[in-house]
Amino acid sequence: MSGGPAAAAPPALLVLEDGATFHGTAFGAEGETFGEMVFNTGMTGYQETLTDPSYCRQIVAMTAPHIGNTGVNDEDPESRRIWVSGYVIREPARIASSWRAVRTLEDELRAQHVTGIAISGTRALTRHLRDRGAMRAAISTIEADPGRLLRRVLASQPMTGADLAREVSTTEPASVKVPVNESDCCGTITNPWGTLVMDAAGVESTPLIVTVTGRLAWPLSSVAISVTLYTPSSSVFNGYVVPLPPGSWVS
């Protein structure tokens, strides 16, 4: 799948809060985005990574050298939307080659207004984060001055204390069916619920506020609380106390 010869991508800039700077080209939507800089070592499954609610408000760097090879389809998302704040890759695929692909990855990022950057130094970036830890960062296609972008990074919202569970929670209770493609209670991915449904277990997805206030209206044999929103700087429950019935289990 290819949209024909592509115009040269505009320059882009990645700046970390300790001043580390990476120059590259735009990938996805043009603009400017802020978030906590982390990396993902998966060799495959970039679509699942992008739609995993655990990456809410994070800029994710992929260590695999080629991203976008198999395009994007409508069956593999782990939730209802892309959650990453920004996306860092080394080399965008020139062609999306898969019988399941319905769009290119870059088209999907543009459609969901996700700003990304392609840089040659993903290895250096990953080692930097490994040694110094996750930190605030920004990707910009509209700011060419690293110093000015760094000042905006330092003024951006930190992840510490962020109420991410409420942000990614579904808004209405629902019975989970396959395919799920909806982020549930605290932002879990869909695969565990699909497995339970295929095992003939009845699964109900509830908004976070219903769970934490204990207003579960139906008899339950167990309660699964997603912990997929753990990040280096924020906790899933952010101080919530969740009353669990006997026999509950935590997912």
C-alpha cells in the first residue's frame, strides 16, 4: 500500500528536559506535542503499542529500526483510539505491505493528530533514557530553536500525580463482546477481556468512577482492576481506594 511518491518530510525537533536534542523529520501530524519520554523494545505490534492506554501522555520511541511495514488495520487496536502523545521512530516504512492493511501508519497518525519524528539516533535516545530515566520531552515541527523548545518542555505538565485512570476510563458501563476495541475501567488493553469472553465468562466494563465508589449494580464473582496505567511518574489509582468483594482478583 502506497500513496505514490511522497513529498519530502519537513524537519522536526525532539528535545528532552535535560537538554538532550535530536534532529529529524516529521512523521505523522505536523505540530507540537509534549509528554513523558519512554521507549518500547517490541519488534512487532506497533499498532497495539499506540493504542495501549498505558501510554497516555507519553512520547514513545520504538527501538525496532523499521516501523509501519504492515500498515494499520481495524482489528488490532487495543482500545478506541491512539493514546501516545508523540511517536519516535528510526526509519518509516516506504510501503505498507500486508493483506490486512487498510491505511498507512503515517495516515493513521495524521488522522488522529499524533505528532511524530523520525531520527537516526533511536539507539542513542534509548541508552540515554535507560541511564537517566524517563523525563519530559517535546516533539515539534514548528519550532527550530532547541533552547526555546526546552523552555516549553520545562514549563509543561509533569506526570507526577496525573489522574490518568480517569482520563482513559470508559464513560458508560457495557457488556464486553469480541471484538472489544474499547478501553475499559482503568484503561486496560482488550486482549484479556477477549480471552475471558471466549472462555464463556461474562465480562462487564465499567467507568472508573463507578468502580471506585463501589456502585457495582450486579452480582459479581470477581473484579479485575487494570494496572496498565502504571508509569514511572504516576500511579494507576492515584490515591483511590477500591472496595473489592471476596474472591476478587487484580488484572
